Amino acid sequence: MPEPSADTRLVPLLLDPTRLRITATLLAAGEVEFGFVRDRVGLTDSALSKQLKALATAGLTTSRRESTGAVRRTWTRLTPEGREQVSAHVTALRVIATDGD
């Protein structure tokens, strides 16, 4: 059976540039604090929350909250499935960009 074309390996949710930037940040950094992702991607808190919710609903990310006294922090990371999907998506983009299939 032939290998699927690069176009069919793209993850529809990651075709949005903002979600791709978020997941690329998580792929490179592992588990990171919400504020780091917000600043790195250049989003407001509410915009990042909305995008992370969409990614979590799809099973690509997971988050945990940590309280230290009065300070509450949210940490987020790619799930193992999310890591696989982001890697496959990036690989497919590279293949498309180099005109390979």
C-alpha cells in the first residue's frame, strides 16, 4: 500500500497559524507556563485560553494548575498523541515546501 501524500498527513486543526505557533512552542519547550506561551506567541490571555481549549478538546494538549500561596500558575504541554500529530504535520509541511510527496 502506498504511503499517504503529504496533504493527507496535515492536521486540519494545525492549519491555523496561531495554533501551529502554540504547538511548535510546546514541541520545542516541553511543559511551559501559560505566560511563556502567551508572550512567545503574542496573544492575550483570553485568546490563548481559547486556542488551548481547542487543542485540549482535540487531545493535543493538556494543562495543570499549580498554586503557590496566592499565585496560581497554569502549565501546559503536548500530549504524546499531540506530539506525534504536530511532528507529522511539520514533516508534511516540509515535504510540501520542497515539492516532494
